[in-house]
Amino acid sequence: MPDKYDIIVAGAGLAGNLAAAGAAKRGLKVLLLDKNKEEEVGKKTNWGWVCGDAVATSHLDFVRKHIGISFSKPELDVKVDGVVAYSPDMKTKINFDGEGYVLDRPEFEKRLRDYAVKSGAEYVSQFDVEGPIIENNSVAGIFGKDKSMVHKEIRAKAVIDALGVSTNIRRKLPDNQYVDRIVDVDDLESTGRYIYDCEVSHEDLRYYDPKYAIIHLNQNVSPGGYGWVFPKSQYGRVNIGIGVQKSSIEIRNKKLNKKDTLHTLMDEYVRSIPNLKSPKLFGKDNNGKGYWSVAVRRNIECLVFNGYVGAGDSMAMPNPISAGGIGPALVAGVLAGENVATAVEKGDVSIKGMWQYNIDFNREYGKKMAAMEVFRVYLQSLNNDLINYGMEKFLSRKEAEDLAYGRTTELSVMSKMSMILSGIANINAFKNLVYTVGKMKMFNTHYENYPKTPEEFPAWKATVTREMEAFKEKFKPNPI
């Protein structure tokens, strides 16, 4: 490896591969680094590519339009017609329109890596990035260890951080008023995910549907999160998992006098699916079982620093409600590659020189993230009884879909009061929902006015922080 590049991309996952491909296609000298072996490119942990593996067709279309790469078998494992969310009592379901795919994640990562290399990026595996090189308050490269454990320092005009949720580049940036270096623990979900081959004893589409991705809301089973059963291409093969919030599981255990962990709840959830019998771990690519963390907050409000941009999980980009991170990582990877390449070509990789990336990502995805975080916090304040009642009585399918996608809808106590049968708790819960929707509208309006320049950012961000902290103080986790 030479000691100087135009761009270093740290992390050959979803965002990193696309960023490297886009920048390299512009003729720039791009180095793509990954901690994994070549055959395990993009692997998150020692267990595997821990993820629900679902992505909307619209995000794949975005990649094809901007980068020119299209996908098929084997990386697209199975097509699904949409998502179905079930209430805790399993009596109410909400269908979400929009087709998508459940990926063969290892094959998808390899496809992206090969495309980045074909586009001209230099790819180096088994390199552990340990932090950024800081010179004159700017990121001037990275340091770390190669596969022989030899310390290396590699310089570049700009660094794209795609290391994921545990990134040690963003966390080691200089203290600044733009990029948050720390994510609060309550904004993280711990997830467990298995890929199983099961015998399907009988048809029950509430638990397993080969054409739909199923989500189960249940604060006892997955406090502060949800369970999922996503189909794979072979009948009876599933991607099954749960996500839990640390404070919610602690509250649940204390109230129920239990000592459950993510691991015990995960196994209990698998056993609770009545029509999936005799589960056997699917061992392809050593990707059958794993645990990981995912951020479920709005994305880091500013994605750029001098000589630095972040993309994907490293910038807390997963959907705050669904924890789905594939779509936003693909979008961010494309936009990061385009914007950093332009900044390098213009000779200005300062915060100001790369500010357009903030604006572009906010336009394509980020502008709805704060509103979705508000709705996530509201949901985590409800117990199962209120979720059951709310899904049945409070929301139409369109209203529920709007809220889940960060879009606000018109709700009023008067128009819905006839649905509220009895009980002050239910009336208060609906009033809280109306309040929540109002706060979502406020955030959507605020993000529509995302700062056009770095100078406007500190005051804009102060409003976000103040309003979100006040909302979280009002709606605390209450799973039981």
C-alpha cells in the first residue's frame, strides 16, 4: 500500500463498498479496508452478518440508478410482498405495502466488494482500523494493524467511516460542535438473530408466511423492541430474531422477578412460534447465529468533519422504529462516495467543502429519522394492553403506516373519541398519541429546514437536542 490516497474507505460493508465503488469510478485513488478475510467481507462479528437481511426494492433501485449495479440470485434470496406487524394478543395486524427482498447477506457483500474492485478501488482485507490520524484539526488518514499485526499509518485527502456501530473513528474525532462522538445506551438495541431450517407443522400466517416479513410486537417477549420472522427461499427456512432495549428489559425483569437476558428471551421466542418445529441451525458461511447492537435514534445530525464523512451504522442510520439498517446504508454509501469524490476533486475537504453530503442524505432519508425516533420512544412507553388497544381502536391501516414511515397524519381526540370505549388509561394513551404526532410534525418541519451551511448548524442542532430530551423525559420506558 502506498502511503497516500485520495480517499480511504474504512469498512467493506454495505455503505463502504458502495462509497468506494462510486469514488473509484471517478478515477480517484481509493483504498478500501476491511477487518475480515476476503471470503468473509463485510462480516459484522465473529458469529456472522447479524441482521434481519430485509431491504426494500426502492433502495436497490436507488443504488442501480446512481451506481449502475443491479442484483439477482444468489444475493437476492427471496422476494417478499411486504411487512405485517401483529399486536401482542395476535388479534390485530397492520399490513405495510411495498415489496422487498430478504438477502443472502454474505453473497450480497461479496457482490458489492467485487463491484468496488472492478470499479478501481484497491481492496485490502484483514486490516484492523484503530483510529484516525488527526493533523491541524482534520482527519488526515487512519492508523491500525495489518494481517501480520504490524502497525500502519496510511494517509489520504479524506476518510469515509463505514466501520459500523462500534466505529473507533467517529469516537476518536477531536471534540467539536458538529459530529456527536457518543451514542446513548438507551438509543441502542441489542439484537439476537438465528437462521433456522424448520419443519412447518401447519399453516398459521401470523407466525410464518413465505411471502411476508412478520413483526411481532410484545413487550414481555422483546421489551423495548420486537420479534421478527422473515422467510428465506427454502420453505421453512427463516431469519428469526428479537431486539431489546437495555432499560426496558431491566424494568421488565424487576417487575416480573425474572433474570432474563437477550439470549434467554431469544430462545424463548423461537420456542413460542407454534408452527415451526425442530429448528436446525443453517450453517452456510458460519452465519447461522449471532448477537449484535444497533442504533435506533435519528442519524448523527452532522455526518461530516474536516477530512471525514461517515455512512451507515457508524452514523446511527438504521430506522429508529424497525432497526432496519440496510436501506439507509445503501443510500448513504452512494451519496458519500459521490460527495467526497466531488470535494476531493475541488480540493476542499473541510466541513464546509463536504456539507452537501449532509443536505443530500437529509433529503433522501434523514429528514424523517427524528420523527421516527419520537414514535419509537412513544411505543416503548406502552405496555402490551395499551398496544393491543391502540392497534385495534386508535389507528387505521393508513395512519399506522404513515407513523411507521415517519410521516405524520391527522389525529384528533374528538374524531376518535367514539372509538375509546372506556377507561381513563386508554383516553390518556390516545391523548399521548396525539401529542406524539404533534411532536413528529414539529421535527419533520425542522428537518425540512436543515442548515444550508455549517454556520447555521449549532443553533439548529440545539433545538433538536432540547426537544428530543424533553420528549424522552415525558415518555419513559414502561414495558410491563
